[in-house]
Amino acid sequence: MGLLIVGSVALDTIETPYDKIDNALGGSTTYISVASSYFTDPVDIIGVVGDDFDEAHIKMLKRHNIGMDGLQIIKGGKTFRWGGRYHENFNVRDTLFTDLNVFETFDPKIPENLRNAEYVVLGNIHPALQMNVLDQMNDPEFIVCDTMNLWIDISKNELLEVIKRVDILIINDSEAQMLSGEPNIIKAAKMIQDMGPEYLIIKKGEHGALLFGDDNIFSAPAFPMFNVFDPTGAGDTFAGGFAGYLHKKKDLSFESMKQAVIYGSTLASFCVEKFSTKGIEDLPKEKIYERFTAFRDLSRFEDGQL
Amino acid sequence: MGLLIVGSVALDTIETPYDKIDNALGGSTTYISVASSYFTDPVDIIGVVGDDFDEAHIKMLKRHNIGMDGLQIIKGGKTFRWGGRYHENFNVRDTLFTDLNVFETFDPKIPENLRNAEYVVLGNIHPALQMNVLDQMNDPEFIVCDTMNLWIDISKNELLEVIKRVDILIINDSEAQMLSGEPNIIKAAKMIQDMGPEYLIIKKGEHGALLFGDDNIFSAPAFPMFNVFDPTGAGDTFAGGFAGYLHKKKDLSFESMKQAVIYGSTLASFCVEKFSTKGIEDLPKEKIYERFTAFRDLSRFEDGQL
């Protein structure tokens, strides 16, 4: 059985220093599923939308072979909407509005045939929903969990219960500091691993990412970006590329996870080049592999004897 | 001929969240020369101290085989003193005092026999002094230049004149943004290379460093530090390890520079483990090479076919 993804499906209104888009496809489930679809199958999503959700989005997801038995379409309901504005250099983002709509009463129901999924990706949603999903699963082999500062802030205890049960947590550096209360990232990582997850990824945006596990650390570079167009969904895309590659490889060694981190970074680097999911909708496999090798060239150096 | 280093020799008073030290050996020349001495020789320094400069410091430098024909010792003069205080997590540093003393009237005189040095490292001092040194040299093969925000702020034009003449500039990310006026680091790097230096290193502290040159980019990881004890001199030490390794290799290829960046990072990681120059005074070569290979393990990943 395959890879099951739960999270939000949304319509985003995004303002960047360069451009603006209304009601573009967004949501953690969306980015994760599209990114993972380049690597493996079956990929299935659990989510909810209203009947205002554009058929074109459904078609795009189907084109990526994404199973939608777990996508609830609420008659007369409105899809979750989020609006955000990025400042110069994308270092700061303001949330302009959050209209939960059908997401407010979302009660994830995992269809019977998907409860045996081998890998589960818990996208960035309320930890109570993440826990609800885990409770319905039949002992998945590998559980990936994403979260954000909001949940550390308002639902820390519920989040800690989820974290205990996952194999790998993916967060950014400021979230790692917030969750652990420790400013030193390396110490913070050890403290978070002690909370449950055997593996941990700390994303550092333009500075790359760190993978912790097996008493080992891997430092992944960031792809040098001349132009970031829209960073929305880059973190979700990273998680999707990571989980998709691992699921395809069926190898949970640290070496395999390193490569998965690079494939996650690769997909994320394509994501930020265009608005919404546009950057990851039509990627030839050769282009993905070419960028993977560019990451290798970027960080590789030969032995230098003294 | 060898490696010639010019910069400051100082006595530092340093306060960290953990400890305090008075009148400890410091200065850019000091750190650069000790770091480079592990890789190559002859290494010579140009600098100035007062006759209050402790004989023990001279002995330590001599023990590292550092030539001091260019070190002026001013009778009755007092050595340059600097005091700084680091805040929690070392992200912020306040300068407590700067007593230039004999450094105020420093007029670098390069002894005749040192004017043929193949490599010159211009440590972080006023660009007018850096230019003065360059004017005395007989066409060195490779010129490394370090600087800081202060000079970009108060002596930008003089700094730009120096930069035109150097082969590689080493600065940190905020200085690169300040010098170029461009927030995107990758764009900033191209702009700075257009100012003159064929190569550029942008240091990012706990996020590693980027090397630019030959239409190529190398991303070096940072060594994961559980404890930083005193970051003073880490940048100078980086420059010293970098230049020393390159001078030893006598190979200015991009591949060789990558390794030099890692050796610079290696020495810097030892530097921050102790106060003052203590962390780099007694390093067995095996320990240096061992950490170099740890950097490789940290960033290396195998090919992952799709």
C-alpha cells in the first residue's frame, strides 16, 4: 500500500513584491501530494473542499495520479481560503485573512482501503486532526509530521502527543527553537528527538536544511536562487518530495534519507519559481534529476590531504 | 616566497554569557597567521605592538614558525586594545571600547625580503592601510582581502579601490548585502565580483559559507557546534586556514579553493571552542584532518536515481 497525505486544501490569495494572485490552488495536502507524485504511487489525499472548488484543480491532481477517495466535497460549502502578503526579500509574511469555511468542521475519515497505507504524511494542520488521522490507521511503517509556530503556540500539549508517535518531524529553525526553548539549533534538535521522533529535519530556508538521526547529522545546501517568485507551499513541497522519494526507495537508511532531503529541496526550489502550484505541476523527471545533481555539485568537494 | 599577512595585533577584553577574559591575545593578523601556519611556510606578519606586548605571545607565534621581521615593537607605546561583550547565543556583540594606541599611527613597512611574497592576506584593517601594503608589494600571485561593515560604512570608496586589486574578498552575508545594496545574496555576489575580485567568499556563521568563482558556486556546511565559547577571531581564522591551505597546495583551481574553504571552516570551528587564540594554538595535524573529513561526512550524499 501507498502514501497517505492529510492536510489542508485551500484557495490562496497571495501578494508578493512582484505580483498578486487571487484564489489560486494551495493548502498543505495539495503541495505535498503533487510533489510526492513525481516519485511514487499510489498517493492518496485526505481533505475537504466546498463545491466552489474548481474542477480544473481536481483534474490537475488526477493528472498526477493522486487518489481522491478521501477528499470530501461539501455541497453548498466554501473551500478554506487564506490570504498572505510577502514583504521585500520574502523574509516577512503577513496573514491577510483566514476563512476556514468547510475546514472549520473538518472531520477526517480515512476510507477503509487507505487505512493500511505504509507511509503517512501529516501535513500542517491542527495537531488534534493529525492525531485523529493516526488513530484511524493500521500501524503505518513510517509517519512524517509537519507543523508550524501557530500550533506550538496554541496547542503545544496536543502537538507533543502527536510528536511522540511520529518517525520524523519537519520544522523550521525558529520553530525548533520555540518548541525546545533552546536557541542553539544542534542542542534543540537533540531535545526534540528526545520528545519522540527518531529523525528530525530542521529547514533553514535560504540556508538549506539539517537532518538529524542515527546519531548523525546531514547538512543539505540550499539551491542558489536568483529570484524567488512565491515561497508559499515550499515547506509542504519539501515534505512531499522527501516522503515520495523515501516511499519509492523503500529504504529508511540515513543515506537514503539524505537523498530524500535533497529531492525535497529540489522540488521546493521549483515550487518557489512560480505562483501557487504552477512551479511543480509540469516537471519532467530529467529536470528533477538534473537539479538533484546540481545540488551534489554545489556541496561536493574532494579529499584534501594535509 | 611565502605568505604575507597584514592586519592588527591586539589585546582583547572579552565578555561572553559564560566567562570573561582581560588582555587576551587578539587581532586579525594573529588569528590569520596562527591558522595558516598549520598548512604552509614561510608565514610572515606585518603589524605593530607596544612594548607592553607579552613575551609569551611572541613565543607562541615563534613556536608556529611565524616570521616577525615585519612586526614593529614601539618603545614606550601601548598595544591596540579592544573590548567586546557577546549576548545570549552570540548573535549580538557590543564593542565596549577601542583603544587604538600604537595602531593609530601604524605605517606598515614591508621589509625588502618580504615584498616578493607570493600570497598576501589583507586582514581586516582600514582599506587605506591595505592599499599601502599592496603598493609596496612586487606583484603577488594571489591576494586575499578581509574587511568589515565599519569600512563599508566609513571608507567605502577606499575599500572599492582595494577590492579592484584583490583576487578574493571574504565577507559575511550582511556585509555583502551592505556593500552591494542587494538583499538577495546570490545577486549580491555577482555584483561584488563585478567590482573586481574574481572570487568571493560569503560567510554565514552557523549556516556555513558560500564560495563564488569560475561561474560556479560551492556551498560549505557549518560544523554543528553544541557549544560556542568565544567567536572572536573566527572570521580571521577562517581566512588564515583558507589562505594557508591554498598556499601549500599551489593550486588555484576551484576544486582546490573548495577544500581551502573547508579547512578555513575547520580551523574556525576549533577557534570558537576556547577563548582568544587558545583553540588554535595546539592542534595536531591529525585532529585538523579528522575534522576536515567530518565536514565531508556532514555534507556528502550518494547519487539517488529516479
